Amino acid sequence: MEKITKETYLKWYEDMLFWRKFEDKLAAVYIQQKVRGFLHLYNGQEAVLAGALHAMDLTKDRMITAYRNHVQPIGMGVDPRKVMAELYGKVTGTSKGMGGSMHIFSKEHRFYGGHGIVGGQIPLGAGLAFADKYFKRDAVTLCYMGDGAVRQGSLHESFNLAMLWQLPVVFICENNGYAMGTSVARTSHSTDIWKLGLGYEMPCGPVDGMDPVTVAKEMSKAIERARSGGGPTFLEMKTYRYRGHSMSDAQHYRTKDEVEEYKKIDPISQVKEVILDKKYASADELKEIDKRVKKLVSECEKFAEESDYPPLNQLYDVVYDQDDYPFVQHK
């Protein structure tokens, strides 16, 4: 893993703040009905992504996740304007406006979604890793899931094959405490999700998912193990989301006091505190970062607002690879 420096902290601060403000803007335009359907926000969980990106080799490693997937592709290098346009359903989006909130993709940046089926991405993550091993590509796949998805049978099938074939994959459970509105304690006798790896003799353990430094260190170990032929790892990132499961979530299952307690360990605030304590930047310099973030969010909104909706013929053009497919009739 690269050393965690002043530049690392400043990048973490700007990235995480941008991801937060980007999604705050999405929440605002959702209320205005400019973004439709479901909208699952990542607020509070940013350290899980920031730490992982520091440990990855972005020239070859891959990432796949569930439907809380707006900021991960941005971290992987996707233009945030295109991500916002996708949420608006515009043709300039990452999937030409036809994927929406839960299905952000970028083959170019090795981000493979964005999956609406709970746990559906877990065997796909193992499959990406299998392909890399088969073709000897020296790449590692990071496969994310929520705490609710670990109850799916596909996880156990994927774990078994990943260990059997020693696949270069890191499985990560982002345990934010609730599967929609159901706490982990209501769905499992054991609340230590990481222990699921023990049944497969898979290296596994819990990680403080609110601290990007801890995430970076543990992810680095897991990635190195996978890249060197040591097989998969299962990490439980203990994190928290400050917003509801989705925008339609009334959040009756938790108290406001609980949310406020977790806000005391907000990953953005933690990083900001280190920056100021170690004099990596002054308060005025951080304000300049805040201005840049605000400006970029505005640019993303403007790009999405001014982009066109997909043309009708796109319904046909993106279905078949063969341009002159003979069984499509345009009326």
C-alpha cells in the first residue's frame, strides 16, 4: 500500500465531501421529481470507498456492488456529470439513460455495477475474478454487498467456489446496521457477519468502516493476498448510513438520537480534524476545497439538466449487437 500522506488526507477530504454533496444534490432534485424511481444514498459510508481506492490499483482492479452505487464509479474515474445524467435518465448518462440509479456501469473504468437484485452481484464478482485468473491478468475484484445480502444462498455458493479455486476476489460486507429497516440482530443469531468466512476457512475479519486509514490498511492486505495467489478474503466493514435505506424510507426503526451519535464519527469530520490538527491545510484552504466541490456539483447538475432524453429508436438500437438484426420491426 502507498504511504498515507498529507496529499492522501487532502484527497480523501475533497473526494468524500464531493460524494456527500453530490448525493445531497440528488436528494434535492429527487424531491423535485427530476430523478425518479428508487434512490439509495451513501451518506456516512464514504470511508469504505475512500480507503479501498487507496489500496487498489486503478489501472487493472475491478469493482462490483449493489444498488447504493453512485459514488463508487466516480471514485473509479467515471465523469460525475455522466453519473448524474444517468440518474436523470438522459442520453449522456453512463448507460445512455436506461440504467438509472441502481445500474451505473463503466466497462472502461472496470466498474461493473450497480445491481438491483439483492445479492445478485456476489456470484458475478466471483465470476469476474475467475476470468482474471483464467486469463492471468493479475487483477483483483472487490465485490461489495450489504448486511441483508449475506442471507442469500448465492453468497455461500460463491464463497465455496472462490476458496475452491482460490479466486483473486475480496468480498466486502458494508454493514450499516440495517437491511432496509431490519436490524442484523433480527435476522441472525450471530451479529458478527465476518464469521461467515470461517465456515470456508476464508481469511476474514471486522473493520472500522468509518475510518479510511483502517479500511486502507485492511483492504491492502486482502488485495495483496488475492494478487499473490493467496485467494479470497471476506471483510465486514462496520459503517452507518445517515439517510434512510432509500428516499421513501420513513426510518421508524431507529431513533434520531442514534443517528446523531453516529454523526459524531462522521468520516469526513474525522479526516478534516486530522488535516487541521497536523496542519496539512488551514481552515481557509479547506474552504477553497469546499468551493471547488460546490462548483463541480453545480456543473454536474447543469450537465444533466441540459442533456437530452434518449431518442425513441434507442429502445431498439441497444438490444441487439447486430445492426441489421432481421427480426426487429420499426413502426
